[in-house]
Amino acid sequence: MKFTRLALSMAAAGVIAGTAMVDTARADYDAYTVPNLVYRTGPYAPNGIPVANGFLDYFNMINERDGGIEGIKVNVVECETAYNTKQAVECYENTKNEGQSGALAMNPHSTGATYALIPKATEDKIPLLTLGYGRTSAANGKIFPYIFNPPGTYWSQATVFIKHIADKEGGLDKLKGKKIALVYHNSAYGKEPIKTLELLAKEHDFELVLLPVDHPGQEQKATWLQVRRAKPDWLLMWGWGVMNQVALKEAAAIRFPMDKFIGVWWSGSENDVAPAGAAAKGYLAGTMHAPGDDFAALHDIKKYVYAKNNGAGEEARIGEVLYNRGLLEAVLTAEAIRNAIKIHGTKDVRGEQVRDGFEAIQLGDADFERLGLKDFMPPVNISCENHEGNGKIAIQQWDPDSGKWTIVSDWIEPMRDLVNELVEEDSTAFAAENKITPRTCG
């Protein structure tokens, strides 16, 4: 990766500017600044690196191919957090005023960091894009105006998993008497789906078994002894990093059927399954987008970035699940900036205008085709009221023989009524506790 003089000086302070960096010292307005809180080091680096690479490569591509967004290039300023909440907050403070534009948006890449940054970003009027993670009730844009969690939340994903299980069992009524276990990262992130699953267990009369795994998740023998004793009919996992690899190996060791083991979309990457080898065959995971590199946008990344030796990572890893996740973050950020320019009639936009741009994201099939991502994912429709975007969720399955993930379900609609009720309840309580008057969405 190539660095400018400015990038090297920032690196000394723990802030690294990627190859999308341009000189912002000139008097004319020539760059938008998008800090990216990354973890290329630490226990979760194997998963953090491909996300960061996908994000950086996309902006490098549109800078090279299109000259940036509406003729203005994008500065991707990486700041290393090592997946540590305290460091993430420091990175936020160190980068929020970067460049001529200030931070137009940020990705915290951690539920813990998201919770810590919500009040800061709201005060500073900087949108946080928490793609499929973070505080679920932030989907209520009337109370959380600067937090966006498209295309689906953990609560929505939990309901989709139960719908998928019900479909395989012959209907929701067939869940009665079943036992479903949740192996989860013992953190704010891992605990997010529990309330939703508890309500669904009560409504559909199945037994829910909760099995926490402490950070970082390398030692799980006791957990899997409990799984063996409990003999659940289905197993769900809310894991991250090495926890996922260890869990798959342990599940294989007790011969738990992989086609009844479903991981959250942060437990469904190549990094998670490859270490288990053939034993991971048939393992399932949620997904918000398609896997693979057969998309025009990814072809352009190879052409305009990797062919010029400016790629952030290995070209062979383009199209992996977490690479595509980072790319999607970049796509939504770029579209929000583009929308902000159109809405406000100026290229001189700041975080507050980019918030309006996020709320104007209406990406249908034709839009994804325009972006070089035909059939990448279902429509995403964000509004002032709804920051989740009403996305659908699919189930993908791993095949070690081909080394590929394949989507094996339809795109499933979450149980909107239940999720919306929970979002309203939690966000209203947050507003009352913090003396927030919900804004009016016209």
C-alpha cells in the first residue's frame, strides 16, 4: 500500500490514511473525508482486515474511475482500534475534524464502540453507519437521527432464523416443544438477540438455551459439554473472530449436524469455516448480500485498483463475504454523499447534510445494477423514521469442496410487527432517560 507524506505523519499518531488519500492542504475544496475505524491488529484482525480492504478498495476505485463523487475525491482515513472501545472513541475524536470537510460519516465496526459513540456523533452531527450491528433500536430515526443500521438489525435477523427453522420443521406451530440453543459472545453484541428470542420462545412454546462464551472465545470445552447434554434441535451462534472457528470445530467434535447450525452474519465468512475443514460442510449463516466476485463493481476494482498495484489486500480475496461487507459500507456511504449533494444543491457538504443523504437512500434493483452490483442484495429503503432500511435476510451455506458460500433460501422478510414494537419500546425508553424530544419526520 502506498502512503503520502500526510499519511505517514498521521500513522505516527495511530491514524493511517489509505491509498484514497489526496493532499488536502490546498486552499481549494478538493476532497471529502471519510474516517474508517478499523482493526487490522488484535484478536479480531483476521475478520477486520477484509472489511477494511473492501471499504478502501471501493473508494480507490471510484476515485480512479470516476474522479471521486461528483468530481471530488474521497479521503479514506483509517484509524486503528484493535476492536477496543476506548481506542475506538479516541479514533473518533482524532479523526472527526480531519480534512476540509470534517468527517462526513464513520463506521465504528463494533457494537460496544457504537453505544459509546452515539451521544458524541449526535452532538457532532456525524452519521454513524453501523451496517447490521450496533444498537438495534437506533433504527428509530426520530430518536437516533445520526445512527444508521441498514439493511437489517440483530432483532430482525433473530426472527428470520426462527422463520427459517419453522419452515424446515413444517410451520411455526411445529416449534412447540423444540429446543433451540444460542451460543453467544458474552458482550453487548452477543446479547443483542436474546430478548427477541425469549419473546419468540414464549410465543411459540420452544425452549431457549443460552450459552455465553467469554472473549476472545478460544476456550469453549465447557460450553460444548452443555450443548452435548442439552441436545438442542437447532443451534444459533452470535460469534466473532476466533470464537467462530473454535465453535465450528467443537460442534464437529460432538457431531452436531451442521445443517441445523446457523450463525449470525458475523459468523459466516470464509475465515470462520476454513479452519474447520471438511467438518464445516453444510454450516449455515445469515447474510445481507450475495457472496462472490462476479459483479461489475468488483471487476472494476481489479481493473482500476489492483492492476495499478494500489489494492489494499490480496486480489484473490476480492469477493469474500467480509470483503463484500466492507464494500457495501462504502457503497452506502458514497450514495449518501451523492444524495446530500443533490438535496442541498452544493458540493460543500458536511456530516449534517450527509445525514439527509442517508435518509434519502432508496436503492432498488435498477440502482444496484447502476452501481455494478446487479443481484447483490434486495432493495434498501432508508427514511427519516426508519434507519434500518427494511432489508430482507437470506441463509447461506458453506461447501468446503468448492470453497464457496451459496445462498440456499429465499430473501426472508423479518417479523416486522414484533421488531418494530421492540424498537419503539427501547428507543422511547432511551429518549425518556436522556430527555430527548423525538424529531418530526415530514
